[in-house]
Amino acid sequence: MFELTMAKGSILQGVLEAILDLVNVANVDCSSKGFSLQALDTEHVVFLSLFFPSEVFRSYRCDEDCSMGIAIADMVDLLRASNDGDIITIKVTDQNFEDITITFESPDKTKTTDMDLQLVDARSHRLKISEWHDMESEYQAIFCMPSAQFMLNCKSLSVIDDDVVIRVNEEVISFSTKGKSGCVNISHVPNKTDNPEKASVTLTHMRGPVSLTLNLRYMKSCAKVSTLFDQVKIGLSTKLPLMVECKIAEKGYIRYFVAPKITE
Amino acid sequence: VRKQSQLTAFFAST
């Protein structure tokens, strides 16, 4: 049996709302450690991997590891029907592995709403990616910035063109674009420390200068999720997709991997 | 010409 409860408007609900513009269907894996989700956008440009440790929920129980495909858009629609103050329970029983049950309970416990959502096949939405601790050393540059700043950069650049070039070297982290009507270049002078301050842009890992070109449509989607958190961590590599990460509590995370644009 | 790459160029599908 798997069962988690959360208050309406909790972080999981906010994140599911924010990923909808990219993702319809997701693979969800539950273990005693927590709730993880992987999804691929229809164009196979963005892969999303998130892990919510059990302690971020109001209550969490998972007797046996389970894996299921969930139509996230339908699930979010159902969750939207909850009222302020409701406690939301998501449950899968061992007897029935065809659907999940979502329950809303009013704060005074006088009203309960039960809904069943059919599970779907989402196996084609999986990718084989290495453990993050193995991948992290492959990134040439990793920096952190306030997520509101990241969103602002993406919005400012998308006025001019569909693409952004992110360049990182020891001295500067820049976001730039060039279009028919002009160009924009936003430069940040980074702090260099392992312990980033919340309000600043910090270069945490640097193994050599690197630049990548990315489609701003996808970047804006990543920025949308990141604004639920104070800081966003961005990793660049010429051999891997761009990585955008937000931390959830001590061990949790949301990671987006975004395939860059390449010159042919 | 700049072209959008796909994740399958970086990761294997399962």
C-alpha cells in the first residue's frame, strides 16, 4: 500500500501545476524514502526528474516500492477541485493497481470527496540517466542564482528572439540573444564560493569556459517551476543537456535536463 | 543553421 497526505496548496501541487505546459504523462515511483517522478516532453527536448522525500509530506507510507504511469494533467484537474484547508490523500492499494484514489477531507472533517484516477502506460516516457553524483562532475560550469532573476532574464530575452546563449567563464555569467529588432545581453559578475548567498549569483563549479544555446520556450518553463523556490542551480556542459535544479528540503530536488540547440 | 537537438542524443531510452 502507498498513501501520502498533504495540505491543499502544498509544494507538490504547485510543482505539478507548473510542469503542465511541458508534460502530460509521467512515471511515478514510490519507495519508503519518497515520491519520485520522471517525464519527457512530447518533443523529447526536456526531461524532468523530481524527488520529494517522505518528510515533506504531512504523512507518508509506502510498504512496497511501486511504479505507475499517471496522466498528470488529469490529476491536476482533480486536485484543483479541492477547497482551501482540505487535506488531500493520494492512495494506491495493493488489491487494485489500475487506479489511484484521491481524497479531499474538509478541515472540520464533515465532508469527504473520493475520486479514482485510472493509471496509464507511461513507460515510453523514461530515459536512462546516470545517478546525479556521477553526472555532476561532467558539468564544466555550475552556478546558482535567485530564481526570480532567472525568470526575469528569460522574459527579457524572449522579447527579442526565441533563443538564449548562456556563457560562463571565471569572470562573468551572461545571458544574451540577438533578433531582428535588436539584441540583449545580461551579465552577472559571480561570487565564487561553495556556500551561495540567497540574493547573489554564485559560480560553484568551474572547469573551463562554456556556452550553450537554448530555446527560451523551454527555459521559461524551467523558470516557472523555479519561482516556487528561492534559488535555482544551472549546470552547463558541452557533452550533456543543460541542467536546471531546485532543491526541496535536504534531500529532495526538481531537475530539468534541456537539450541545447546545435550548429549544423 | 542552428537546430534543436533531442535528449536521445545524450541519454539512452529504456
